[in-house]
Amino acid sequence: MTVTAATLPNSLLQDRSFARTCDLAAVGILLVAAVMSALTFRDYGLGWDDYTHAEYGDLLLSFYASGLADTRAMSFVNLHMYGGGFDMASALAAKILPFSLFETRRLVGALFGLTGMLAVWRTARVIGGPLAGLIALALIATCPLYIGHMYMNAKDAPFAAAMAVLLYGLVRIFLEYPKPGLAARVIFGLGLGCALGSRVLAGIDGLCVAAAMALIVAVEWHRTGPLDAIRQLGTFLLWLIPSLILAYAVLALIWPWGAMDPLNAFRAVSYFSRFFEEPWRELFGGRLILVPDMPSSYLPTLMALTLPEILLALGLTGVAGAFVAAARPDLQVNRRAVKLMIALAFLLPIVIAMITRPALYNGIRHFIFVMPPLAILGGLAGGWIADRLRSKVSIAVASAILVAGLASPVIEMMRLHPYEYTHFNRIAGGVRNAEGRYMLDYWGLSFKQASDALLNYLNARGEKAPEGGWRVGVCGPHRPVEVAFREAHQPDVQTTWEPKGAQFAIMLGVFYCRKLPAPMIAEIIRDGALYARVYDLRGVDIPALLTMPGLQGKSNPPPPP
């Protein structure tokens, strides 16, 4: 019998129509995010690490262009211990696109971030259906930390996107256990190669995979006996061998140092397992604390204060629901396993950090990779709640709460732009209340706008640079100022930590930069919080830019990659 639309039950027609609506809405969110990226990517400035990462990308291209003879990238500062996929892609794109190098890097960052969003949507959809996928995508697309970092963070944001793709691949192969299809294995191989090739920390997902695999084997052992359970596991592992080969090829391409010697991955783990710089102090809870001495409450506190409330509420509900589902014998074991795996992908890195207490700094930028699984869990929770709503009133109330919860961080991002990554939620009282208690613009992103303000000031007054160029005292990253002057076709600018002989000063609004007794040219302010100041130092004697003696060379230069 041929099944036509006319022979299908009304409920199925409604379900299909609803699914199409959810999918179209998800595509709409991705398109809006892409359009916003195209309109705003030029707004984001440079931070501490941008210039070094750009050099690393060029060196990696030279490595391949020279037929692997130019090995400078294999010992370049400590970046050779990271994969350079993002840096290579940006360096290559800069040779093709009609934008400046750092504008191109922002655009490529947006593309990586959008890829992570796409992976979040598809992961939640394949597990929980179209509505769960839509909610998960909306949660990650309205997360200020994810959005803010994807433009300008060359390490943590691409890693988060790669981990999202890896998680999608893992979910696909476990749902198709023990014989995953070709598409699932390709996605898994690409995701694994990109994730490990970005940072060896991706290996932590191995614990999540082991837990999911152990659950499936234990259930099958009990249901069909040990021989059948072990046979299925062996089949599964054999079918993944081509994926592992693909993953190694991808890793070798984007992290050649890691592939040169099998022990290099372990050397990177050893290197990053200890704090390799002289420690500095950062603000946490209104106190200056050495970064190796941050309390175990650092991560959960900052997540509670910086992530959108709707993401926290739905995400944590999803975590609880995932563990409950994993323990339910009436559910299909594959789905129990993937929910357990996603919950652990979010929780394990945080718990391990709380126990081992590594050096923690720069907010939670190193843990952006746990936001995709949290958004997926939030989407699953949202879909589960929606499935249990019966009355039109309850559906309307729940929808209004969801829309309001998503609108709140969007409004905050508009107010903070282009400093979305500094977001603090209403629990924290916003950035206005967080100022002076926690680090805001630790990346120095506001120096683009501060430099532009200084250039506009000079142009408006028709001032000409003295012989040798302007000398600008800078408390914060120096490269953004130098790049801004160069792109404005100004004469050479000298940046310095010493105010003596400087005509101007650009100061971050952080605890280690002084408020200077000099005429102020401009302030960069968002939502009542200070991000940067620009001063005219001519005729003013300023002894120091720093508030703490000896701070230069410790907390102020770029934090370790």
C-alpha cells in the first residue's frame, strides 16, 4: 500500500509540520547568527595573543610550502604544543579575502563558532527531536561567552567547536552501535582529529566514551551474556579503525609537531600539567589571588555568575535528567549511554579541575568547550518539559519564560558589544556590579576602540606626529595599539610600559592599571563598567602606569597560551 498524506493520521501530520517548523526556525537562527557575524566581525579588537597566533599560522604554512623543510613552527614559543588548524586557516584565508589579517581572523573565528552551533543543534536533534535541537541551538547562540570568544579567542573557541563536532560524532556512532554507518564514522573521525589536533585536553572525552561503552557492555552482558556483549564491543571497535586513521591524518595536518613523535602528545600533557610561568594575581570575589591558588569554587562560581540564567536552569535540569535516564532499564541502552556521555562531557572537566586545582585565570575561557554539552542538555530538558505540557495555558507560560530567558542575554550582548565575553548575568548584578570584584576585559579587547578614540582625537585637532612617531604608554596589550595606528596609516608609534616621554597613555580598566591624574581623552564604558581610558600626558609628570611595583612582566604581558 502506498502511504500518502491523505492516509496519514492527523497527529502525524501535525508532528511532521511541527518538526519542519522547528528545523526552519533552527536554520533561521543559524542564518541570523551568520548575518550578524558578517556585519560585526570588524568590531572586535586584538587581545594579548593575537599577534603570536598569527605568526604561528604563517610558520605552519611555511612548513608545508617548504616541503616540510622549514621547521620553525615546531619550536615556536609554546604554541607548537597546540594544534594550529585555526591559525593556518586564518593565515590562508588572509591571502585570499579582501580584509586585513586580523579582520580575517575574526571572520574565520565566526565560521568556527557557527560550526560548533550547527553541531550542537544536530546533536540535540538526533537525541531529543526537532524541538530539543532548536532549544539547544538557541541556548548556545545566545550564550555571550561562547559568542564573544568565537570571534577573538584563537585557542579556546576553535577547541570548543571541535569538541562539539566530536561529541556529535560520538553520539552518532553510539546510537548506531555496534555497526555505525559511514557518515557517523566520518564525523567522528573528523571531530576526533580536530579536537585532539587543537588541544590534548580533548583526551578527557575518552573517560566519557569509556563510561558510555561500559554501560552498553554491562547491559548487553546481562541481557545476552558475556560472549555476545564482548563480540558486539569487538565489532564496534573494529568498525572504528578507519575513523581513527582519519583522525590521525587530520591531527597530523593541523598539529604536525604532535604527529612527528608519538611521545609528543604526552610531552604536551606533561608541559600543561604544571604551571609554567611565574604566577600573577587576578581578581576573584574582590580579592587578588595568585592564579595557582584559586579556590576550588572558582569555576562553579564564575559559571553561576556569567552564564545566562536560562542556560543554567535548563542545562542543569538536563544534567540531572541525563543521569536519571542512564539509570532507567526501560530505555534503549544506546540512548542511555549517549545521555550519560553528554552529561559527563560537561561535568567531568569541571570536577577534575575542582579536585586537582590547576592554575585558573581569565575567567572560564579555558572551559568554553563545556558549554556545547550544557546547551545540548538544556535542549533535551526543554524538549522533555514541552512533551509533558498539556494545557494551552501551560504551553503559553512555558513559551513566554523560554523567550524571555533567551531575550535577556541577547539584550545584554547588544549593550556590551563588542565585549560580549565579559558578560555577567543578573545573579551577579551585571558587569556594573562585577567591576572591581572580577576580571572583565582581561583580553584587552577594548584597546581597538581606545586606539580609535586616540586617532580620532589627533585627526580632529590636526596634530602631526613628532619626529620618530608618537610615544604611547600602554597598560595592557601593546599590539592592538600598534596595529590600529598602522591600519590608520599613521607614522610609526612606539608603545611602552614607561610613561616617561610618552605623549599619551591607553589604560585598561583593570586593577593593575592606574587612574592617571591627566586630561582624559576618552573612556570606553559598557553598562556603567569601565573598560579602558585614554589620556593626554603632555605637560603631566606620571611616575608609573602600574598600581603594583614589579607587576610588569608578570600579570600584564600576555598570559601563557
